[in-house]
Amino acid sequence: MTLYRMSAEVIHQVEEALDEDEKEMLFFLCRDVAADVVPPNVRDLLDSLSERGKLSATELAELLYRVRRFDLLKRILKMDKTAVETHLLKNPHLVSDYRVLMTEIGEDLDKSDVSSLIFLMRDFMGRGRIAKDKSFLDLVIELEKLNLVAPDQLDLLEKCLKSIHRLDLKTKIQKYKQSAQGEGTSYKNSPQASALSLSSKDPSFNLTHIPEERYPMQSKPLGICLIIDCIGNDSEALRDTFASLGYKVQYFLYLKVKEIIHTLHHVACMPQHQDYDSFVCILVSRGGSQSVFGVDQTHSGIPLQQIKRMFMGDLCPFLIGKPKLFFIQNYVMSEGQREDSSLLEVDGPAVNNVESRAQQPKPYTVHREADFFWSLCMADVSLLERSPNSASVYLQYLSQKLWQESSASDIFDHLMAEELLSEEDPFFLAELLYIIKQNSLLRHLNYTREAVENLLPTRRRVSLFRNLLYEISEGIDSDNLRDMIFLLGEKIPKKPKTSLSLLAYLEQQAEIDDDNLMLLENLCKRVVPHLLKKIENYRRNKAAEEATPVVNKETESSYPEEEEIVSFSSIKQLSEFLPEAAVYRMDRKHRGHCVIVNNYKFTTMTDRPGTHKDAECLEHVFQWLGFTVHMYDDVTEEGMENLLQEYKRHPGHVDADCFVFCILTHGKFGAVYSSDGVLIPIRKIMAHFTAHQCPGLAHKPKLFFIQACQGEEVQPFTSIEADAQNPDHMPPPLKDSIPVEADFLLGLATVPGYVSFRHVMNGSWYIQSLCTHLTLLVPRHEDILSILTVVNDDVSQRADSQGTKKQMPQPAFTLRKKLVFPVPRDSFC
């Protein structure tokens, strides 16, 4: 067979067009495919690959794509970037994912970062192994020679990146590990290559479209935010936060129980909800384990489930289909701390007749408990007794994260509205990304770090002073901030939460400005002396800037030569690429164990036809995800206890990433039935796997999925059977089913007190939807909570043949991080 050879003219054109950095990158990328030769130049490298039949037009296109020379793709090979990306998604790669990852990290490191890494590596490499002026790729090559870095050996590099505070690059390595683990830890070239930096959200990703529906959040205001604060330490910060997000805030302080009930009912019945897109309710109070009190602590309080009930679809029709968010800080009192009294009765129609007074809703098809987000933080009341004026840590952190999450898209909107950012000229955004060291995002604007640096002297929009304040803030940690606040004393009447807010306050009070840095200099000298160098550099650059003649920015080139102009939508989408939340580790030796309890026959109850379909689907899906699956049929009470004892002591948890426990059975009010008819509380089952009971699973995610009755069975319509009935009395809250400990997730087929349906041939609505969406969304790198949200939506839209039976699943969780399953190597079939 005659091998295809690339023409000498094309090879010559490529070599002539590449600069030295790009040539170095090309040599590094090809180290695996040309491991037995050391060509002196790019021309000989490409010619050697051509002789071996490893340099077809598409393979050369891949190399040019990797070094980001899209202009050469078009000029020499007559190909565009999109065509190359499409080819790479469907075909094996010439360059390994590991090589691509290293080059991407190298692009995102500046000279000081590389110098720091070389210094840190001296403990492992020796002092004279590599010169200080070498590049990151040179460093990687030396580490490879010493077997300190390899495709499956990146822990040392990850640790050093963390040491130099490049958590963005540490996260990139973690994502690579997860993807490589999902591909079988072979680390070979693969059509799925995660390092291509493409996702299913990329328009070039030609997969079956799965709509990512979002609630419309466009009304002005977004909705009503009701704040009831019976403690008095949090209302101001919460009011400012939600007002800044676009909510119409109504807040009330120090209400009695009757006043809380009246206020909640009044707000639930407000017709204004029909014009708004969402609703937020924040409650801060003392309470019991299942209720909140007012300032009059002589009653049993208001059941939390009763509060939720007021805003369900049948009683609050104007919020049907809209997100209803509840954030509750409950300082729990023991029974002995309050007066013993009978249950509270409410006079008047406010609550007793609430159902009859509710406006008749329009016809709707969603479950009345759909679209709720319920976040409850319980703390011991002794916290208030020790520090009566302290704000809630939970609500403080909520406010902080909401400020951060809302800011990116708002900034983009503002910059475009002020014409500081446009389709024709995205340089200002590139400058901002460069300043905050998000160099990996520059490529989305068709810029490089070097290009931005070259243009800054003539096109800078962020002042040197503003840049200095940001750099100083980055060098101040929490201990430094505390010391500075102490030294400032009365100059700071209100304690700033961050170093940036401290510097902003000093600027607002005219304590510092671009010509007056004496106070800042004194603070740095006493607390963080190494930052004084930044102030010296600022003064030197400012003097040079003032001595330089003003450049007419209207006549200069406004942006570098680009293949394509960034669009408005692309700019907005950049906010999605900002650093993500922490992710559970998924790169240990074993994914974990998945236990499936499948009860079909019962001694005292009816059989559950269709359950074997669910069990088979769960087994297939979790095996595909890398779990070792254990199936148990018709488990008695004794058998369940034996299972729990076995798996809480299982030695395999130590090397596992995760644990999954699925139960398919009948159930009732937060409990499940064994096959011999004994009711076992869900909380009791899950409690076997707390960190104390099961140390091997400490700090690891523990997932429980339960398809079970929440009452007694009802007569089915046609081939639909019910796994629950709706009782007349109030069901217990779902939170009582999960342990008060981190890293648990409980996925119930239905909210407490409602039916869940199982098809006698096709299986249950919930389990079938769960399995389907795991297979569809895991390859898209979606986290488990996002997947369960889609499952909620899918199941809530199903109905029986007569359209009268609905179902609403409900997850509850104490997860601390995102849980993203690595993408399996083989496609699901």
C-alpha cells in the first residue's frame, strides 16, 4: 500500500509561518508519534511523519489546530476551524489528550508561574536539572524523563499548581483525570478526547439535541422576595442582595406566630405574582426540628410543611410553573426550652379557610408541588446565646455567592450598553480577563496573552491604579485582612468581608487615590511587605505613562487580525466558562459499589409487576458508569439488616469514589417495606453509612434512589399501578429522612404523601426517567443535581391515559460539591 506523503511545498510553508513558541509546541505535541527520532527542525519532523504515513491533510490540520494557527488552516489547507473540530469529534486523534492538556496549561502560565514551578520542582529534580529561563514544556519533558509526570501520573504537577494558586489549572487536570478514568484509564487517543475543549453546549457538537430548559427570568422585578427575620441580624444584607438581583423585597422583623402566618398567607394570595417570574422566601427564626417560632415562643410554632403548602399550585395559582425558592435559617430549641402548650389554633379565615379563599386556578398540568427549591439550615440555639448579634454563616455565604454568580452577566450587559464592548472590538473584555489571570478564556475572543500584552500600552482601558488595587487584593489573605482592619481601627466602622471591599471603602472615603498611597503603603509595610514591590512598580509605570505622548486611539488598529469576530452571544456565554464549584474526586481505583434491592413478592401485600424492568435498567446503567452492581431480590427485614451491616463494613469503600443504594419496593411516609411486610425508616437505612458508621465512605458521595410507595396502593387505571396514595393528613418533611451529615443525596420517586406510578410492563416513571437521563447527560458532563432536575421535569409532565394521575419526584441532599460521573469509554447501548 502506498502511503500518502505531504508535499514538500506545504511543509515548507508551515515551517516558515510558525514562530519559535509554536514550533516548540509542535515538537512537544508530536513526542509520542515521533518518539524514536529527534529531528533538528519542524521541516524534518513533518517530513518524518509524512514518510511514516502519519501526516495526511487532516492530521496536519489537527497539528495546526492545536497550535491555534487557524489562519494557516485556511490559507494552506483550505480548511476552517469548524471542519477540523467536526473531524476530531468523530475520528481518532494524532495527538494524545495528555499532550494537548500540557500545552493548554503552558499557554495559561506566565513567566512568574513557570519560574515558581521550576523552583518547587527542585526538591524532586535536583537544583541544576533545568535552567530558570526554560519554558513549561521544557519542564514537563524533564519531569517525564524522571518519571515524575506521565499521562496517568499528574499528582505532583497538580500539587504544585495548587501551591502557586493556579486552581483553575488544577481543576483542568482533575477534569482530564475524570475523563481519562471514564475512558478506561488507558490514556490512548480517542474520538471523545476531552482536551479538545468542546462540550455538547458547543454548536459544533452534533449530538442528539437535549433541551436545556431554564426558567424565564426576565420580568422586572424578577418577583417578590419576602424576608421574615425574627432574630434581626441578617435582614439588611439579605435585602441588599436580593434587591441587587432584581427582586422587590418585602421584609418584616420580629413577628409573632400569628403575624408570620398572616404575612405568608397575604403574600401567597398576591395577584402580582402573575406578572413576575419567580418568588423567594427567607425565614430566620428560632424553632423546633419541624417548625419555626415567632418572637412569642409559647407555641409549637408553624410546621415547615404548612408554610410550603401555602405556595403550592392549587392554593397559589399565580406561581404555577414558576420557581419558588425558600431559604430557612432555623435555630433549633429543645423541647425543655419552651413552654408546654397545645397545638396552635388560628382564629379567623387566614389559614383555616385558606383553601376555600384561594382564587380558582386556571387549568394546569404540573404537579402542585413542582418548582420548589427548599434549603434549610438548622443550628443549635446556643449559637445565639453565645453571640446574640452574630449573623447566620449560612445566609452570609448565600449572599456572598449570589453576588458573585450574578455579577458576570450583569457586567457584560453593562459594558455593551455603555458601548465599551462590541461585536467589532472585544479587547476591553480581553484586557479584563488578562488582569484576573483567566488567560485560558482569551482564546474564545481570538486573543492570546502575548497579543493582549502588546496592545496594552496603547489600548489600556483599566487604569494603572485600578489594576494595582486588584493586584494588592489578590495578595491579601483572610488573616492579612483581619490584621489590616485591626490597624485601621475607627477608620473602618463596618467590617469589610473581602480585601477588595476594604480597598474600595478606603477609596470611597478618599483615604487612598491614584496619587495618595501613603495609607496603603503603611498597611502593606506592616502586614504584607512583599506587596510593596507592586506599589513601587505602579509608581514607575505611572510616571512612564505620564511622560509618554497621548496616542490617538481613534486612528490606531483596534483589534488584531482575526479569523472571525466574536458575537454578542459569545461574549455572554463566556460567563459559563468561569471557574466552577469544587467537584467530588472520581479517579480512585474503583468507582464504587451499587446495591439494588428489588422487592417483587411480598408476604402481606400485592406483587409489584414491572419492577424487574427497573432493576435491569439500573444494573445496566450503573455498570456502564463503572460501578460493581449487586442485585438482591425480595429482601426481608433480616436480610436488609444483614445487607446494611455487610456494606457499611465493606473494605472496598476505601478505594472507591462513591456509593449507590437503590430500593424498589412499597413504602409509606419516609419508610420502605421489606418483603415480609416490615416498615423500615429510610433514615435508619442511610444512617448506616455516616462517616462514623462507615469511615471508608467519609467525605465521599452516598446516593440513595428509592422507588417506593408513600402510602397504601390505590386501584390503577388500565396498565398503570400506583405505588402510593395521598393521605389527608400532612406528611412529614423529606429532610427527616436523611442524616444530618454531609455528602448524602436521597432521590425519592415522589414527594411525601403522594402517589408514584409504575407501569406493569415498562417499569416505573421515575426509575426509567432516571436511567434514561443518566445515559444522555453523563456524556455531556452534567452533574447529578442537574440530571435530577431534568428527571423532575420529565416525570412531572407524564400522566396516565386519562390525564388524571401526576407525579413529582423530589431529591434532598447534603452534598458539598458537584458530583460529575466520568464519561464511560463505551457508548451506552
